[in-house]
Amino acid sequence: MSYFQRHIFFCLNQRDNGEASCAQHDAQSAFDHCKSRVKQLGLAGPGGVRVNKAGCLDRCAGGPVAVVYPEAVWYSFVDKSDVDEIVERHLAQGEVVERLVLDPSIGR
Amino acid sequence: MSYFQRHIFFCLNQRDNGEASCAQHDAQSAFDHCKSRVKQLGLAGPGGVRVNKAGCLDRCAGGPVAVVYPEAVWYSFVDKSDVDEIVERHLAQGEVVERLVLDPSIGR
């Protein structure tokens, strides 16, 4: 049994060299929104969901990105409604949001 | 198939309010050492291993901590030789290093 049933990591990496990075896409707001929704829905904590900050997840070309473990499902999202869908369907119910899944070919 | 075969997240959280945090235990050095060893051993990259920075993993009482996904195995480590063992046994070969596994009762 996993300590957290589902653990989502948001890349919040900021690059200052002109290369693409998730922070340019307001990943911090998406993280904050996700954390707040998970708390509101009573999902947070051991045995439940953990919403985590992460450094570069190395799939920058698809940014902003997040990954949900232990399922190893990677998402690219655009706005808060995308994040809501990840929370309500995947984090709450374990259902993969196929339309937001990152293409396997997308890397750094 | 997971984009990374194994993805290890090190908590590098720094608290300035006197509470325990992984950064006080030199988690940054452990992260740097792990990243360097994984690269030296040719394990890094898609289909292989990713060594990642993370914010607070919320199991501060066991700090410094790291978690390996998709296995969801949590470790508490003391020194570089502990990190070497996690790299050589778990990240390279998929073998859990039982002596370093965090007790399930340890939380924040």
C-alpha cells in the first residue's frame, strides 16, 4: 500500500536562459489551484492525495506538465478547468483524463 | 510503460521556523550525489532513471527522505553510502533496500 494513494508532482522549474520552462506557463498557479481543490474535497493526506512541488521533470517541450504516481500518468494542462478535471476524475476517482495525457514522444 | 522506469524524488524543503526539514540534513548533497552516480552509471534518461528535486514530501519526521516511483518505496538515508546503495540496488536493479525503508508510521 502506497503511503499516498496518489501523488501528483507539478514541475515549477524556472529557466532564465530563454529555454522553455514550466514556470513561464504559470505552473505555480496550477499547483496552488490543485492543492486548494484537493484540500476542499477532503482528499489530502496519508492514504489520500499529495500535491507536490517538483523541480524540472525533463519533459519541458510539453510544459506545463505534471505526473501522477504510482500510475505514472503524465499530463499537460492549459488552464484551471484542466486542473479541475485532473483532480475530480483522476485524483479523486482514479480515472485517467485521456485528453490531457502527454504524448509519449514529448521530452525535453 | 512508464516514461521513466524509475523516478526518485528528494525532498529539499527548507523551513525557517525551527521545525524539522530535510534541508537541515543536507538533502541537497544527497540529491547531487545521487544525480551524479545515476549519470555515471549510464542510467539517466527516458526509459531509465530520473533524479528529481521536490518540495516538502510531508514525511518530515523521517527526514531526509526520498521516494521512488512507480514502486512508491520511501527511504530515509544518512550518508552518501546509503544513497549509493539506493542507486546500485534499487534504481539500477529494482531491488528494495529494506534497511533504509521509512517506517509506515512516520509522517510529518
